[in-house]
Amino acid sequence: MSGTTPPGAARDSSRWTVLVVLCASLLLVAIDATVLHVAVPAVTEDLRPGGVQLLWIVDAYPLVCASLLILFGTLGDRIGRRRVLLLGYGCFGVASALAAYAGNPATLIAARALLGVGGAMIMPATLSILRQVFPDRRERALAIGIWSAVAAAGAAVGPLVGGVLLEHFWWGSVFLINIPLMAICLPVGRWLLPESTGDRVGPWDVGGAVLAALGLFAAILAIKRAGDGETFTAGTGMALVLAVVLLTLFVRRQRRRRFPLIDLAAFARPAFGTSVGCIVLTVLALVGLALVAAQYLQLVLGLSPLETGLRLLPLSLAAIGAGLVGSRLLARLGPRLMVALGFLLTAVAVLSLVSLDQRDSPAVMALGFVLLGFGLETTLFGSYESMLSDCRAGEAGGVAAVGETAYQFGAGLGVALLGSVMNAKYAPGVLRAGESGAVSDADAESASHSLGEAYTVAARLGGDGGETLRAAARAAFVHGMHTTLLVSVVLLLLGAAAALRLPRVLGPGHGGSVDPAERVARGAADVVGDGAGPAAPGERSLLPTGSGRP
């Protein structure tokens, strides 16, 4: 049944079961994005990768995943979202086995890239299927809240899961846990999940999908290289130029085609374009702060990876709570006020963390992380809900891919921008230790690259010189952290201002985005329709006018 789900698949008795299956698979993908961070030392000791190889081991997954989201999201609209999701399950399971038993760096890099392919299939498919089986906006808001809470929780507990596994098993165990869960998701997903497609009008733009994939890969690679301190190198410049060329060609191609992958004019609509921008700003602040927080907890306060994960747990729990109450807040506040208040609450949380110094302040930290988690998740929830409800169900795959691409793009920008701010304040503080004569200029230069390197140099020096360098590096890091937090506050306030362009209230009857066929079906068997026909009042299409839709 083109553009439909099987009769009865989305009844009240089963749609929440579908959500459970989708969230279970999403949880694995979210955990896998961060679980490797704590395993890097063990991987380095066992496989002995070079510096470039280690970077690719860490970056291959997010690079490949982000670059393929639009390709697989729009492909799911064409050939079936469940089909793409199940292929993603299989790919993720095979790649996990390959990564767990990798005997050399090249194999692990290839496995991480294959994990990215699987993740790019799974992430937009889960959100687009959710859009399809929850046609009513009130129910869909609750489902998106649960979905986004699971995504936030997975990313937050990834390091915690990795820390627990590494205390008892070898580093491959962080990948091995995926296999049994994916083995369960495959048959259960095939049995329970409804199949759905878009309108399937016109040919799928293969050339556009390839241009988007290559252009996004080059763009995110350039951002990541800039975040690693290689902003003005030839490799970063080449990646940036290639990204600009390819993405320009993609934009021109989409504007010329009668049946584009994505109608770029949709970004001019407040509910869609502003939501995408808010997602980028939210994740930019989230990832940059998480990077600084992890280093502060482990290197300044001296906590273990497991203790660090536990300290970050309040953030995760608050995010889950915000996701669960998000639908009620949305109904009461509306998208504009909800997202704006989420940004403001996050800014207050970040300001509270500026009081942290070299002494451990667990109460201040816990309160700040609770406010941070609730504010960030509130903002993400309102943005995703507004973006997804601004499209028709038949275009959910492409829209979900745009949202997930914005998430990954924001993550890369967060590391690059806030990491650069951090380094700009940290390095001069450490170099002053060399100018004072306490350590040599060469040792101070090496220590200025990162706090971890400073500790390594200090341990090698020993004595008063090593202790002086360690103290100077620790003080410089805390100073840089304070500056980074203040820059984050400015970005969050910009996000609050941008949120004022969002719609003030939800659609009529809390269901303005329900397709006509879905309204008819809801009155009978509550079956999700294909959204064929003209858009309903309050509903917008991602396909341009005159696109050939019946």
C-alpha cells in the first residue's frame, strides 16, 4: 500500500509498542556516539594507532553518519522507512561485531564508518515512522518527547556505560553489547513496525543525494579539523572549498528540479527554518559544554571515568524528565514561548556553572546540570516538534534527516567554536609559566596544547617545576572554562531571540498537521493515511508548488 501503513498497525493498542521499538534502537545509536570516548586510552594501548589513525577511529562514525542522513532519510520516503530501518539494524549489528574484534586500526576505522552508515539509516527512520504512526499532534508531541529524552539519555550515559564495561571487560565490549539488542530489534521490528512511504511522485534524485552526502562530509570534516586546532592548514582549506562547491551544486540542482529531495524554500518558513536553527544552537552549546565538563571533572577534579559519568547523570535525568513533560508544556506555552524559555533556562544554568573553580562543588554542579538538562531538552523538544509538524507525513523521512543533520552540524560547530575559545584562553596562561623561568619554553609550549599534555610534561619534569606547571595549567584551564561558559551564554541568548520567530500557538485543535486521509482513518480504524491530496489547513509541504502531487 503505497504511502500507507498496514491496516490496524497504528491503533492505540500498538502505536506505543512501536514507539518502544523505535526508542530501543535509537538508544543504542545514541550511546554508540559517545561510548568510545572513555575507551580511547585502552584502544590506543592495544592497537597502537598513529595520531591520524586515532582521530579517524573517533571521527569516522559521526562523519559518515552525518553525511548520509539526507540520503537515507529521503530514500526511506521512496522505498519504505521500515525497510531502511531494518537494513540499518543489520548494518549496525555487523559493524559492531567487526569493531569489537578489530585487530588493527584500519579495521576499526572501517567498522566505525560502517556503524555510521547504520546510524544514518536508523536515526531519521525512527523519527519519520514516529511521525507516521502518530498523526494526532497531541499524541505525537508526547511521543517526540519520549523519543528526544531517549536520545539525550543515550548520549549522556554513553561514557557511563563505557566506564562500567571497561572496569570489567576489554575495550571491544563497548561494541559487543549492540549485537544481541540488534538481533532482537530485527525480527521484532519486522513484525511490529508498520511500513510507510512518501508520495513517491517523480524520480528519486540520486545525483542530488550523492552531492549532499559528499558536501556534508567535506563540511563536517573541515569543522572537525578546525576543532582539532588545524583551522589554517591546507587540509582544512581544501575540505572547506570542496564543501562549498559541492553544496552550492546541490542547492542549484534542487532549485532546478521539479521533484527535489528537499524544497529549500521550506527554510524560509518560521516553523521549519527557525526550528532547524534552534537545533543547531542548542546542540552547539550542549556538545561544547559536555567536552569542557568531561575534562574539568577528570583532569581538574581528578575523577575517574565512572565517577565522571555519575556526576553527569543529573543532566541526563533532567533531560528525560523534560522530554516526558514536554507535550504538556507545549500545549500550555506554545512553541515560541517553550523554546525561548528553554534557551533562557539553559543560559541561567550555564551562568551558575561559572562559579566552579579548582575546588569540588558537587551541589552547585548538580543544580547547574539539572537546570542545563531540563533547559536543553525543552528547547530540543520544542524545535523538533515544530519542525516535524510543519511537514506532511509523506515527507517525514527527509524532514527527520534535515533535523538530524542539523544536530550533527551543531555538534561539530560546538567542538570547533567553543574548543577554539577554550584554547585561546588556556594556551597563554600555560606559556606564562615558561616566561617566568619555572619551566623551559619548549616544555611550556608542549603543555599549552591541552591540559592532558600539560600533566604528561609535568609528570616527566617532576619536582617543583612539574608542580608549578601543573598548577599553572589547571588555573589556565579553569579560566578558559569560565570564558567558554560566558560565550555559551551569549549563543543561548541569541537562540532565545531567534525562537521568537516560531509560531506562538499550536495548530487548530492541537492537530493542525494531520493529513486529510488521516482524519478520515482516525474516525474509523485509526489507521495512518498516506497524506495524499492537498495539505490541510495549518499544514505545510516540503515539496514546491506545482511539484506534480495529486
